[in-house]
Amino acid sequence: MMNKVEIYSGDYCPYCVRAKSLLKKKGVEFTEYNVKKELARRDEMLTRTNGARTIPQVFIGDRHVGGCDELYALEKSGELDNWLAKAS
């Protein structure tokens, strides 16, 4: 069982594409919110990220990963799998 993964993204965003590509490569299912089309989701993202305006913004469970660079840094350090694994 894995933690729920959520990604706030938008259209024509190469960083969003990269972040989603990494998650897909790892076989991770995620819920995507398009903050360009759903303005309420943008407000939700700003609240959850304490004001971070850039996309993507990734959450694993209740933990805020950050953006694409932070997601790849977690993968490089080997920590991403630990974050994804649901604590039992």
C-alpha cells in the first residue's frame, strides 16, 4: 500500500511533465489538480504550500515534497521510495 500522491499542475508546464513522468516510471498512481483550470485548487495549493506559487507542487500523504527539483532530489537520494511507502 502506498501513500496518496497529489500533484498540483498546469497546462504547458515542462516541470509538471517531468514530475509526472518520474511518478509514472515508478508506477505511482497520483491525483492531479490543474490549477489553471480549477481556481479553487490554486487557492487550496497556496494554503497547503504556505504560499508557494510555482507548479508543480507535489504532496505524498500529508507531506509537502515541493516541486519537480525536490521530487527528483528525493529520488536521487533514495528517499522517495520511503516517502511513498505507507507506514504501517
